[in-house]
Amino acid sequence: MMSSFKRKTLSGRANLPQGTRLSPVSTSTVITSTGIPSLDDILGGGLPLSCSLAVLAPDHHSAYGELVQKYFVAQGLASGQKVCIIHDEPLRFAREGIWMAGNTPSTPAQASTAEDADDEKASQHDDKIKIAWRYEQMKKFQTTVSSNSLNDDLCMSFDLTCRIPATALDAARQSAQLIPIDVDIFEDGTGVIEQIEELLSNGTDAHAVRICIPALGSPHWGDMQPPTVLTLLHSLRRLLHRHPNACASLSLAPHMCTDTWGGPGWVQKVGWLTDAAISMSAFGANPSLSSLFPSHHGIVQILTLPAPHTILPASDKYSTLRGLSSAAGSMGGSGENNLAFKCMRKRLIFETIHLDLEGGVTERRTTPSSNAMALDGNMVHETMPAAVLATEGRKGSLATVEVEFERSKEVVSDTPTGRAIPDAGGSLVPAKPKKPKKKVAFRSERPDLYDF
Amino acid sequence: MQFPAPDLFSSHRLLLITDQLPAPADFLLHRFLHLHLRQSKTAKCFVLAVSESLERWKSVASKANANVTHSESFQFIDVFDQHLPAQNRGEEPLNVISLKYIYDLLSAKLSDSQTHGQIPLVILDDITSLEWLGVSLLDLSRFARALRALCVKMDAMLVVRHHIVTPPEPDALLQHLLQLCTYHIEVRPLASGRSGAVSGEICVHLGPSTKDANEHVISRTSALQYRLTESSAVFFDKGTSTGVL
């Protein structure tokens, strides 16, 4: 009888560049982390080498796209990979990069539990809700992936409040691990591709190379027209196909992220010409969405998913957040989860998003609520049929009805990109927006506790 | 369910495959390739590639157990890699493509590989990217027409992929292509979004010059649904996916 004992060989692992691993779906695909575990999950484990990732963030007043790129750069530097930053001031961008908390990289599990403890205090009174005894032992409903057990050693946990230490940056610069490319010297982005090509041809295959373009199309790139951008994306993609030890992550300048700039179908064209593309539509310009989903900062729309060696993207099978894996194959057939992102004090995470409970869990409401919060002048409470602006009223006292805002509730899966009003009222958010208070699913008798 | 039906492969035809970003049709192109190569040992296929890399074609084919390593049966022509011999490096070598050169190259290859009884398959993937990258609409429509004529002359079958980015409105290039095609295979996403059990649906429409009555036609209301797998797709009628039955 043949022995079924198989020696575990790690020879495959030894040949992989630092900071990468084999994709679960195909042994020909090598994936690396973007620095954000939940984004890795959406991509199906990580960003595959030889693929380009485009992050569109149409909100003019935030820099979510650049934030994702900061994670990308930090992860590359922390894993010992080569990082090439293409920017008008690449070293300045690098200096403002994020890093891990403390001197030693904390394990992802530790970081997330500390963070969860900080942010979940407000929900402690949820425990007072009577839960049927058989469900008491179940863990809380998880909306995000904080750490991937496979990715533990590959994805460092970064802290948005920590800047990259100058020593680490200088060391990276000295050892040519960090390669800045200044975009100012080019006209309209021409020549960038040649520079990247030169860099990739001169490198060895031993190291993975990350190419990061934090703000493609910012004013320093000159007056870029849509065909130029598309050509650049296409050439970059072809370049990566020829040098499969490299990958690229880029963010388009906010004004370029919508069809209003590039013409009809523009966002789709970007999706076609990159291997992976997501769009992060912030709620900043849309007050009704912000009040509907107060604990999130925007919706994520998945345009393209990477599948460099298979027909089926790895994400369809392996993404916990998208939730198709439970339905893939023979059984099920439910649609995928809606995704949103939120930028907390210390990290940026992508989460599943669900419609809020209407009317709260404890009361069945038939009359409009009098406990609506006065968040802004523009905020509208979704459960009211007529738009009522209620000031801080005690129960039973309604403010005078003045219809200022008539908006039907937005469908979750729509992205507000096309409808974003850039300067809507007082909802300008800075680059790192303040975390709004968590809204819980019951209405209290004392609304001033939750007033903003 | 078998898609495409085997007699869809026939010479003198132009199959126009349109898709949208949520439901890309690359699986269909790969499937055509595999089925064609499986038909006989001397089957030939030429791929004019604009977006996908050779690596992906090879990788998917190996997963589907189709042999594309033999250069006799599978020729990969990267549209952007073909440079005119006299081109100087001063210009933008990455972006300048000469459609005439591609046409001549393909013509030479097709005439080189004339085999009796075997229909060569020519796949152009995809024509829309060429338009986005700056090739004029006039050039592209002429190119498509020339390719069609070439394939008719060489008894080949031509498959052209076109991306639709503005769904209800047909763009100008699509209108040109629709006039040329024998069949228009439309790959559409489900209106309700992505799902684990159904990745999208396929309809087949007749082209304007087709004499066939209603052969191969699949209307939108009775569209064939599919679910992607590692290297191909599984097809089923609406409402008969394994999750439902």
C-alpha cells in the first residue's frame, strides 16, 4: 500500500519574491497585499503581480484615492519590495506616508481588537437587547475582514496616525528600494511609460516592484485629455504583462473620476483598460446618504476584478466581503453584498453595508418621529414621508414643517457619482474626515444625547 | 446546454460579440478557441490581441485542456507589437499602430495556412480599445470591413469583440459593426447585479445580411444564462440553474 504521507515542500514559496504569496485560485498567480486587509479580500486575496489597480475617488474634498496609495506604498516598503512613486513631488508624498504603530509591526489581530474596543463602546448598550438564549454564544455580525489568516505575515497593520520614520525612508532611498519619478519634467505624462519601462527592464526578477501613481491627472501632469489617460493606462497594463514581477496601483485625480469629465462611458473605459478597478464614492456631497449610513463614509463600486490567469476572478470564490463564495457553485444564488468604506482615526476599512432598520427595534412607529436629530440644516430623516426639519424636540413637540429638502431615499447600489454636488452646503469634509457618531437602531427618549 | 451550437462555426461569417464591464465576454472567446482547436488536429486560430496577454490565453487554455503551445494551431498577434520596419524611434512607438500592416500580416498568415476543409478562426479582441486609444472611427470601420472581406476570401471565420460602455445607445462603431455581422452575440449582465449562481446572460441576434430564418437566434426574453468557472462557463436556461432546480 502506498504511503499517503506527503512531505510538505515549501520550495514553491522560496522562489517567490518577498512579500508575495501564491493565489489560492491558481498557482500561476502571485499576489501581494495592498496594505488594507479588507481591500485585499475584495480583490480575492491581494493584488496579483502583473496587474494594474485603479482607484477612483470622485469626491473633490477628500483624498481617499491617495489614502489607498499611501497604504500601497507603506506595504511595499515594509515588505522589502521596490516601490516607485510617480508624482509631482514623490519624496514629499513618501515623507507623508503612513507606517506601523510602534517600532515593531504589531500583529493584525492585536491592532484590530484594540481599535474595535475604542470604536465599539457606543454599542455596548446593544447588549441590553434581549437575545434569544441560543444565539448568545454567537459572535457579533461581522461586516469586515480585519485580518486574513493567510495574509497575516504579508499584510502589515498600518496606523494612519503614524508617519513613516525618516530613518526608514532614508534607508529605502539609499538602497534604491524607493524610486521617485518626478512627473513635472514631462509634458502631459508623455515619457512616464518610458521611464517605467526602463526601471522595469533594469531590475531583476527577484524583487517584486510596485508602481504607484497617487494622483494621475493632477495639475502637474499638464492638461491631460481622456485619450491620453486611456493610452497611459493601456500602455501601463501592457508593460506589466511584459514584466510580471511588477504591479501598479494608481488613483485618478478626483475631477477625472466621473463621466462628466471623460464623456459617456468614461468610468467603464477605465475599468476595461485596467486589470482591477474600484470607485469610492464618498457621501460628502450627498447628505441624505450620509444620514442613511452614518457610520460609513462612502460606497464602493467594483468595476473590474483581477483574473490574470483564469476566467473566474479569484474574488468571486474567495472574497468574504462580497459574499459570493457562499453562493458560488451549485447552491445559492444570492447577490453580492453592497460594500462601503469608512476612514476611522487609525485605519481605512472596507465593509459590507446594509440598510438601516426602519423605525428602530423597540418601537413600531406609525407617526413620524419627533426625535429626529438636527444634524445639519440639510439633513433629512429618512423615515419621514414628508420632509420635516425637527429641531431638538422632546417627545410630542414637532417643529414647524417646512419642506426644504425633498429627496427620495437613494437605492443602496446606486453610486452618487453622477449626481454629486461639489459644494453642497456645509458638508465639506477635510482629507481625514471626523468620524460621525455611530447611529444605533433604536430611538431614545432623550435625543440630545445623540445630537451633533 | 451547449453554447455555441457547433454549426455556428462556419466560414464566411462574422460573429460580433458585444459585452459590458459587469459581464465581460472573454470567456466566450476562449471557449470558441478551445472548441475550434478540439475539432481537429489541423485547426488553426489567429488571435489579434489588443488587451489580453498571451499568458492569459495560454493559462486559460491549459486549464481547459486545449493545446495552444503548438504554433501551427495557435498564432498570437499582438497588435501593438507590430512595428513597420521603417519606423524610427522618435515617434511614440507604443501607440502608433498601422492597421494596414496588421491586415497585410494576417493576410499573409492566412494564405500560408490554407488547409483543406479546415476553417481558420480569426479572433479580434477587441476593436473598441483601438477606438479609445485614438484610432479614428473611419479607419476602424474600414479595417473591420477589410477583415471581413479577407476572411470571406480565405474561407475563415471572424470573431470580433466590442465593448459597450453606454448601454442603451449604440455607439457609432457598433452601428458599423452591426451592419457587417452575420450574428450579433450579446453578453449582458443581469439587471439585478452580480450573483454567485448566474454571471450574466447571452442573446444572439441576426445580422442584417443573414438569410437564415431563425437558426441560432436567442431572444432577450429567453436569454441563455451562464455562470463562469475557472476556465470556461456553464450554460443553462433561465430558471434552471442548479440552485433553483
